[in-house]
Amino acid sequence: MSTFERYLTLWVALCIVAGIALGHIAPGVFQAIGAAEIAKVNLPVAVLIWLMIVPMLLKIDFAALGEVGRHWRGIGVTLFVNWAVKPFSMAALGWFFISYLFRPYLPADQINSYIAGLIILAAAPCTAMVFVWSNLTKGEPLFTLSQVALNDAIMVVAFAPIVALLLGLSAITVPWDTLLLSVVLYIVIPVIVAQLLRRQLLASGGPASLDRVLGVLAPIVKRPAKLPPDRRPMLTP
């Protein structure tokens, strides 16, 4: 791994410290950034999330969905954990820790906000980390591509209903405008932008052009593992 990747935990800690310090030095600036929102969705945060996930989404080839049948056992486990276990288990942990264990230490008027935040985070599989873990474990590239493509496709239609269900069970008002805008900003737009850019790169220079761009974007995105020549056509639209 590169120096940046090896000490990623340190960089994250430094960013947290820098963010807290800047918030104290220039509170007005960060209050203005925090106020730049639509339906409780912060737009500057959305842009930063695009910066993080669009390079990762460049790796996704939705044509790899055709490979799902070859890996149906592994993908079946992934889908079951992602959509039948994780959202509900995380919600249960949120209810236990926030509503019960740590309730005396938290502001009473923010309990529901903490629970809602945990539910929203739990319902969205992290595309970026799947690629990181797969790369670290030297996983099968086509299996990774197919499961990420399928999960992203499911997320577009399943995220809002699952979150709405769990928020309803928590007696929290379902903010449909926030949920739907979040799906559009955090899933639909990045996927469309990344796929259009991917198609353009592959059309103009082939897989080598895509590899070159991903290499330039590092360390924002980790360069994809090279596929054997006989498997590389699977990465083209």
C-alpha cells in the first residue's frame, strides 16, 4: 500500500481535529455551509460525497449483472445480509444504545435525530468500502463488480422504503422529501454521472483510458486490480 493508504487512520484523525479547530476559528463560515440545504439535505456534503463515490462508481459495469448467476451463492448471502439483516440489526442497536443505554447522557430533544441518523446509515451499503476490502483480500474482480452493481440497482428502489419502515417503527415522522432527495443526490445522480463518464472513456480509449483516469484519481480511489486479458472484455459496456 502507498503511504497515504497505510496511514489513512491518521489522516482521518487529523481531518477531524482540523474540522473542529476550523469550526471554532470561523463558526460563521461553517454555519453558512450547514445552512446550505434543501429538505434537510446538505448540498456541500452532497458534493463531497460525489467526490468520494463517483471515482468508485467508475469501476462499476452494470453489464456485470450478467455474472450474477455464476456467483449466486455469494451474492445471495450479500443481499440477505445487506437488506434483511443489517438495516434491522443496526436499528435495534440504535434503539438499545441511544434510546436506553446512553439516553441519560444525550440531549433529550435530539434522541430521535440520533436514531434516525443510525437508521439512514445502516440502510445504505457502502460501495466504496466493498472495493477497498475486495482489493485488500485480492478478491475476484468480476464477483465484486457484479455484487456492487446489483446492490446499487437495489438501493435505488429499496433504500427509501426500508428507512421509512424503520423510522415509522421508531415513531419518527417519515421525511419523504428528505428520503427521496437523498436517493436522487447520493445514488441516482452519482451513478448516472459515473456511468456516462465511464462509457465516454471506454469509447474514446478503451480499458487503458479508464485505468489511466482511475490512476490519476488515486488516492481518492484505489486503482482497480488488473483483470486477465481473457476476462477484461467483461469491463466494457
